[in-house]
Amino acid sequence: MASYDISPEVRAAISSFTLPEKLGFGLVNAPAMFRVDWADGAWGEGRLLPYDAIKLWPGARALQYAELVFEGMKAYRIHQPRPNVFRALDNCARLARSAKRLSMPEVPEPLFLQAVDALVGALADVIPQHSGQALYLRPFLFGTESGYMLRNSTTFSFMVIANPVEAYSTGAMRVAVERKDVRAAVGGVGEVKAGANYAASLRASSAASARNCNVALWLDAREQKYVQELSGMNVFAVLNGELHTPALDGAILPGITRDSLIALARHRGYVVRERAIAIDELLLQVGRGSCSEVFACGTAAIVSPISALVDQDGTEHVPKCIDVVAAELREALLSIQERRSEDLFGWIREVQPKVQLAGTTR
Ligand SMILES: *Cc1c(COP(=O)(O)O)cnc(C)c1O
């Protein structure tokens, strides 16, 4: 059997799956997943499997030492015969950088693309088809060897799981400026998508909720003076009509949405500046109105407006505009992702559907 043939078990799991009305973000698991294991210095054969719990040694280094890196990407199928993924090669390249930083084996590009194509092809008919909906893909690579010696595993798994999702939205976000904890320092793992970063961010996330905010805004680890990003999204400010975003400082995660918005905004005639943005300067400019709008971006929510920046002492800084430039850029990006407008930058990859479900009416 060829590696990516669809087994009767996988076919049965997909055929018996029905897409619920309410999808949320990550609440619904797609019925299939991809897995390939690394042992003896090489990748084995990849398999599509029914979505299920996995066996893992309790002492596995992924659990004990956070030897885990991941990606987040989306497949779309909005009134199209074939699904499409967005900037998959960039997710692949970033996963390779993340693996390298943790000295884990890289997932070669052909294997990564085969995994994505196999899973998206198999799940084509369970991709929700209303604008804003998508199949969220979560590729992840983790060390499976158990033991406490502080070195890498010698065995790894690379998996891709998927979730049919709505656009992740909490409405306009209230953002809590975090002036005590730090998420990531230059030289650490902040600029790669390693699970460890999110562990470091959890206390501030809880503190933000306690302050009636949706998310924490991180400052640089050295001086706690410059804006980095949110726990899982990059940030932009509209300053005197220009777009400003923190320059990648070696601890900020280089978001693919961030990169896409920079390209799209420039194409639409905006001046875009990547620079060090001091938090006190930003709050002052919001107060004066020269910063008219602040927003965040990432694969999950695409572009999220920010309604208030709440400082550690409780002071609220409210931008005069919410979701103006953000809405413009969100639609510009989404219309490319959903293939309603021209793929100006070669970001779209079509996938061949593999399982046709009888009588689907979605
Ligand atoms: C994933 C992530 C982002 C957004 O990256 P995208 O590629 O745009 O989804 C931003 N910041 C952090 C910390 C992230 O983990």
C-alpha cells in the first residue's frame, strides 16, 4: 500500500463525520490525522489515521522538557471544487527553523507538503464552506524518547491534526500591558514556535483575564520598554496614517500574517515601518490621537481590532478608531485566502480532493 492511500478505517471515520453547526476555534476535531515517526536517524513512512488518542511514554522529553515545536495554518474551500492552503511553504520553512533551534530533526519540505496534501485532500469534504470558516491545520514535531538526561530525544513524531473552525474572534480585544513577566528573550526560543513560549505566557494570560482583558501585550525582556507582540499574535499601530509594527528583534515570532499584511499594505499604498516601538511612546500617541488605531494579526483571527490598551496600573488607553484599517487589511487578505481576488503574491496552493462524500450538501 502506498503511504498516503486512504485506509478503510480512515474512510469510515471521515464518512461518519458530520460537521456541527457551532465550530468555535479548536472545539471540533477533524476525523483524520497524519503521523510519521523518526527513528535510527531517518523518517519512516507517513500514514493517515483516524483521529484518536496517541500512546506516549510518560517520561517522553516532549512532556518533561517541552521538546516540541508546532505550526498553525489554514486550508480554505469557499465555493471551490478544490481546497487551497495559504503560504504552506512558509509554514514549512518556519517549522524547520523551529526544529533547528531545538536541535530536532527537520521535516523535509516534500514530507511536510505530502502530509498537508494528504490530510487536506482526505478532509476536503469536511472543510466548512462559509466565508470566514476554514480547516485549521496544526502540524507539530515532538521528542518521544523517555529519560532525564538533558539532551535531545533520538526518536520523534511529526503529526498534523486539523479542526474545522470559524474565524477566531473575541470581537475587539482589550489588551493588558504586561510589565512584570517576560515571554521571550533574545537568544531564547521566542522567535520560533516552541511550546515552551506559551508556558511562559500563561500566568500573564490569567492575569489579563482577571483584569477583564483578552490577552497580554509583551515587552522586550532586557529593558521592558519596547513592544514585542501578544501571546500568539503580532501587533500593528496606525501612526499618522502610516503602519508601524515592531521590528523582529530576535525574540518576536515572525508571523506569516504579519509578513502578508506588510506586503499587502505596501501594495495598497501604505507606508509600513518596522521599528522598535517604545510602549510609553505608543500609549502617549494613543492619548494624543496621533496613533489612531491598534490591531493584532495571526493565522487564527487573521486581523483583530484592539479596543483598549490597559496598563499595569489600570489606566486605559483607548484608540479613537477601532477596526478601520484593520478591517480593510483583513478583507484584502481574506479575499486572497478565499480566492475571491487575485493571488498577487503566489501565496495559494491548491490541493487535490481525495475523499468524495456521497450526498454532502455543505
Ligand atoms: C503563531 C504566532 C503568531 C502569528 O503567526 P502567524 O504565522 O501569522 O499565524 C504570532 N506570535 C506568536 C507568539 C505566535 O505563536
